[in-house]
Amino acid sequence: MTAVTRTDHDPSDSAAAYYDLLAAAHGPAALPSVSYFASHARRTDRVLDIGAGTGRIALAIAEQGNRVYCVEPSAAMRAVLLAKLATSTALRDRVTVVPGAAPVFDLPGRFDYAYLAGVMQYLPGENRPLLFDTVVRHLRHGATLALDMIGGAPGSGWPTELVGDIAVGESTYALHCEATPVGLSALRMTLDYSTTLDGRLLSATRVERVRHFHSPQDTVDDLEAAGFTVIGGSATTAAEPPADGGTLLATLDHRHAGAAGALVR
Ligand SMILES: C[S@@+](CC[C@H](N)C(=O)[O-])C[C@H]1O[C@@H](n2cnc3c(N)ncnc32)[C@H](O)[C@@H]1O
């Protein structure tokens, strides 16, 4: 039987056309950091990118010779990534793109390195144990997991500010963002994507999203409960909020993993 195609609109669909442009506007300093996440992929590794977006990081890792599995809920984000793969036979052989979302997904095989780059913000803290158990089920013994967006606090939010803009020909693509607190560990973000030509508004799209904050200690505790040992990352040491978004790096020892680890033999 043919799989059912979901037609629901994902909030990231509205961001997809702007995503790489706004990353380019910030240059090599754009977060999530491509160099940070790519640096943990050893050659010949089988790599899992959870929330791959347009493949900024996945393609950099695939260009090193690795095979990368990309899980991404947004059809528009996947479409941008697939369009990039259309132009390279070599990368098309190494990069697999599938619809899916944390905290629960089920992929074939085991991976040597997994990462969530810019994704933890979309998961509430109570989903971390389920997420880490899911990740454990997909990793080999000794595998590495990298995360960012750990630490920081919602504070009192901020009024509308320009996140970034970039010219393409005579058009300008821009993102403005306003944030208001929701409880103690989340912000409601109002994201306004706009396209202008000669100062005239051609297109405007508003997206409302909740951004969740994760305490470094609670996240480390959940990683250790799942069988990981935390070996580094700015979230373990930096004053908050860390400039790189707050990273954690962990390795998996299946002997210390719980029920999820027991499935991987
Ligand atoms: C800030 S973007 C980061 C994209 C990419 N990882 C990068 O670093 O360029 C966040 C991505 O996470 C995806 N996402 C949101 N919720 C998710 C979930 N529950 N599971 C997996 N990915 C999710 C979004 O669709 C979006 O593509």
C-alpha cells in the first residue's frame, strides 16, 4: 500500500525559502555552526542529522565522504535540500532525506555520530528522555552525540528586532522577530519574513513558534540516564547565554544504556 502523504503545513515551511539566505547574511558566524557540527564527523562515519533543515551541515559532512541520513519534518526544508542534491550525483549517493520528527522516529541501521543543530529549541524539556532513548536506539556503541541550544533563559523577551537581511538582485529578504515569555522556560516567537523590492513590500509571512530553553544540568542528567557520558561543550562551562548557542557533546556506552540500549546488540 502506498504511504500516506501528509499535507499539514509545518511552521518551518515558511522559513525554508529564507533560511540559507539569512545564514549567508551572517557568514561563517551563522548559527548553528557548520564547522562545529562537521568537526565531529570522522571519515567513513554513518551520520544522523536530526532536523537537517536545508542541509547546511549535512552537505558539509557528506562532502568529507560520510554517508548522512537527514530527518526533517518540514516538506519545504526537505525540498530545498533535495534541490541541492539534484546537482551532485556524488552527494546524492551519500545523503538520504526522510520526513520525520523528534522525539520519536525509526530509521534503518545504526549511526556513529548524531546531532541536533538548532533543534532543541522546538522540543519541550519533558521530551528529552524520550528523545535521548530514541537516539540511543539509533547509535552504535561508542557513538557521539552533539547538541546545541542548551542553556540561556527566556528573560523578559524583546521587542521587534531585525534578525538579518540580504539583497538578491534588487529584492531584499528579511526576518524580524519579537519574543514574549511563556512560563519560566519558553518564549513565544513572532517571526516576520518579508520580501521587498525598492522598499515596496512584495510578500510578508508571519509565523508563531514557541522556543524552549533547556537547563544544562537537567540535559546532562537526562543524557547520562540514557547511557551517554558528557565529554564537552560550551554549555558545561560557559557563562550563559553561551555565544555559540550552548553546545553539549556526549559519547554512548551501551553497557550503561537502559531499555533503549538493550535493543541495540
Ligand atoms: C534552526 S533550523 C536548523 C536546521 C539545520 N539543522 C541547520 O543547522 O541549518 C531547525 C530545524 O529543525 C526542524 N525541526 C523542528 N522541530 C523538529 C522536531 N521535532 N524534530 C526534528 N526537527 C525539527 C525544523 O523544521 C528546522 O528545519
